Amino acid sequence: MIGAIVIGLAAGILAGLLGVGGGVLFVPALVLFVGLDQHHAEATSLLAIVPVAIVGTYRQDRYGNVRRADALTLGLLSVAGAAGGVALANALSGAFLRDAFAGLMVVIAAQLVHRTLRERQPPVQARAPGDGSRPGGPAG
Amino acid sequence: MQVAAERTRQRTFKLMVIGTLAGLFSGLFGVGGGSVIVPLLVLWLGYDERAATATSLAAIVCIAGFAAAVQGAYGNVRLLDAALIGVPAVGGVLIGTWLQQRLQTRSIALLFAAVLVASAIELVVR
């Protein structure tokens, strides 16, 4: 139980620090440290992502960065895909799914390296135009 | 009028394609789908990276929520583990974004990429 809390906190810090999604951290952590199988880990990760995304959205929306209509359209039109993806995951063996996920982790690692080496200056906090009154101030 | 209507329809179609792909990806892998949504919003709808990331996060609330509900119907969701990980993760993200303003993240990112690859190997071989 303590293990899960520590994983959540650590994964959240890394997600906020590096801008990677929570899921790519939650799934392997749930498999390697909590001992869930791949299917349970993926399903549990999905639910754990929801509060993280809600808080992230709230903060970004305050900076005016969220295009609400598009976000809502995207979200609502994803239902079929999400249902299909889950059905596909459940039709596949845990071993296959695990290997595919490992491949995904390598791709995300490569993306991260690419992005990091491309960046010349340290990242700056997201800020809406004209919101210069609180440079670097906490959003929450 | 007609041109505007046509443009709206095309835009909605693109959003539907992106949403469907992201949903498939999310449901298949148990992730949010941001790594699919962000680049497609940038390349296909002309978003800048910041708006793409923020809009993607908002869409992920729906996408991960739907996918979690379907996984729940399969009986795969461990509610307690999800809460034990998800709630502290919210605090973690707040700490992480705070740290991001104050740290050089370059070496951390490279180190973390190495950890991701090592974990991928660990997943496969164990």
C-alpha cells in the first residue's frame, strides 16, 4: 500500500517535470512493483490517469491554453476507439501486450531524448499572452 | 456560408479521426494517449505545442475515463490501487511542474529515458 502511494507520487513528479503522461509510468510500476498482471495494470492505470488529467486541465485552462470545444469533441468522439482499444487489449495475451508496451516505452524514451537534445533553453512555464503579471508564479 | 460549413465538417472529421486513434491507443495500452494527440493536433490542425498539450490533457479526462469504464466492465480495474496511485500522483504533478521552473531538466530527462529503456527490458525478460 505504501509502495503504491510512493509510486504515484514519484510518477506524478516525473510526469510534471518531464511532460510525459502518467500512464507510461503507472503501467510498468504497477507490474514491476505492485505485482499486477499486464491487463490489470493497464486498466488500473487508466483510472489513475483521470484525476491527474483533471487537475492538469484545470491548471492549463486558467492559462487559457485549453481549446475547450475541440477538447470536448475529441473526448466525446473517442468513445468508439477507446472501447475498441480495450476490447483489443482484452483479446490479446498478457505476454504479447507486455512486449508491445515495452516497445512503446522505448519509443517514448526516444521521443524524450529527441526533445531534450533539441531544446536549447530551459523550458518556461506555460503562460497565456498578456498574463505577464505573474511570471513563473504557481498556477495552483 | 457553405465554405465555412465545409471547413467545420472537415475539422470535426479530423478531430474524430484523432479521437478514435487516441482512444484505440489509450484502451490498448492503458495510457492517456497524449503521445498520439499532441503531434496530430500540431501537424493536422495547426496547433502550437502548448495549446496541443493543454487540449490533449482535457480530452484525456474523457478518453481515459471511457476506457477505464470499459475496463471496469471487464472486471480489470483495481479501484484501491488506482486511488492509491492516482491521488498521490496529483500532488506529484504539482511538485514536478513547480520543480520544472527551478531545475535544469536536461540530465534528468536523459537519465529517465535510460530508466524507461531499462524497465522495458526488465518487463520483457522477467
